[in-house]
Amino acid sequence: MTRQPHDQFAKEYLEELLTPLGTIKKSKKVKSEVQEIDVFFEPTTSSISTELPLGLLGKIATTPCLFEPFRNPPSEVEIRSCLLKLYAVQGDILRKAKRTNLSITESELPILWILTPTLSGRMIQGLGATEAGDNWEKGVYFLPLILKTGIVVIHQLPVNEETLWLRILGKGSTQKRAVEELVELPERNPFRENLLEILANWRKNLELRDNLSSEEQEDIMNLSPAYLQQREDWKQEGKQEGLTEGRREMIENLLLVRFGKLDEEMKEVIAQLLQLPTEDVTRLLLNLSREELLQRLRTDSMEL
């Protein structure tokens, strides 16, 4: 159950980024047992990826591939399940080719990409995985060549523009920083607007769940910059009425997630927060303790 909101987000997120490059099939069913691949991707052309600012993800998307994004590190059983899906897909492709007298080369068969926030050294060694080398970013591993499987350990990726789109699929501080970088992208970026909406929707879906885990509460905090920016964009475009009330509700929810309850002191600061620019609200709510927040707002009030 804990993976479901992330699964839905990851599928929508990868679809948004990869659709310009080729054909996406989400939750593709494969034979043998009834199984579903999170995302199956077939590139239209390998050259278009160099024209879009997708960095490492664009490099991966130059060949047919299966994406299996994990919210938490996969177990041995989960990795073997991913490999089973890959070979089921490859077998299906080869059977169809045989029926139509087509010849399929090894390079035409899809690659499996496992996306995981972390992976232990024991697991990497057990898989026989090795770092990809100079032509790839740090944090990219390949299983033995014949297995056609790559692993991206997201929290090992360097923090740069090339890795941004994959770091957003991380968790904790890695995801928090990547979301902040996404918000700061220029408005002309072809992915920025739609991805902010996808991230904001993931946050709203999490808020609707009962008995949030500590991890889900952290997700809400990490996604808040995207949520706030989306609302700001709607305000500028005149697309949403009642923004102040919606912004008040968002601030109340953030305070509840951070501090557990809204006592009289907290209720008094909401009006002050509503007067601040979006980026200041994000910074204060995400980084200050309760005492620091109250002191900061009291100080600002006295200066005024």
C-alpha cells in the first residue's frame, strides 16, 4: 500500500517526460503470470533525445526499455520479479518476430532500468553489478551484459542539471532539493509547468489519505514548493478563484504536518504567512522549528 501513491506519480511523471521521445505504455501486462510493468518505453528516434533537456534520463531513453521505479530499495525477490518481467517482454517480442519472419537483433531487445533511491553494497555485489564508468554518471550500475539490466541509485547521482529528472524520483533531502530546482527552472522549460502540476497532484492525493506515515508526511513537505508554485502560476494566469482561501488551507495543512496541531499561537501566524511571498512561506515552513517560526514572525511584526 505504501508504494501505490508513488507508483501512480512515477508513471505519470515518466510519461510526461518520455512521451516526446517515443511510445509509452503504462501498466503493460505481460504473459506467464499476470504481471504489470510500471512503464514500457519505445523511442521514436534516438536523435530527438539530444534536443530535449532530459540529461541522464534522455540518454537512457535512446533504446527500448522497461522502467521499474521503487520508492524504497527493492528486495532480492522484487529485483528477480523485475528481471522476470523483462524476459517475458523479450520472449513476447521474439515470438511475434518469428510469426512474421522478422529478425530481431540483441540491440533491439529492451533493457530493464531499476530506479531506486538507495541500494546497499551487499545487494550491488550480490547482483554482480558494476559502476557504468566514465560515459555515465556516478550512481549508474549495470548487471552483467547478457542480463540487459541497469540500475540507477538515485541518491548517489551527482547534483547537476543532467540528473535532475531522476533525482525528483528520489526521497528525503534528495527529492526535496530536486523539487526546489524544478521550481526554479525558467518558465520556458518544456516540462516545468506540467511536472509541477503532477507533483502538486501527488501531494494533494497524499493529503487525502488517513493515518499518514512519517514518510508520507515527509513527502508532503518535500512536494510543497511545487504545490505553492503551481498556485502562484495559477494566480498569475488568472486560472483559479479563491486562491487566498486555498493558500490558507495549504498553510494550515503544512503547519499540521510539521507541528501536529494548530493551537492559538499557530492560528495567529497564519494571517502573517498569507502576506508573505510564496518563496518566503516555503522557506519558513520547511526549514524553521516551531519556536524559530514564532520568533521570526514576531520579529517581522515588530519591525513593521
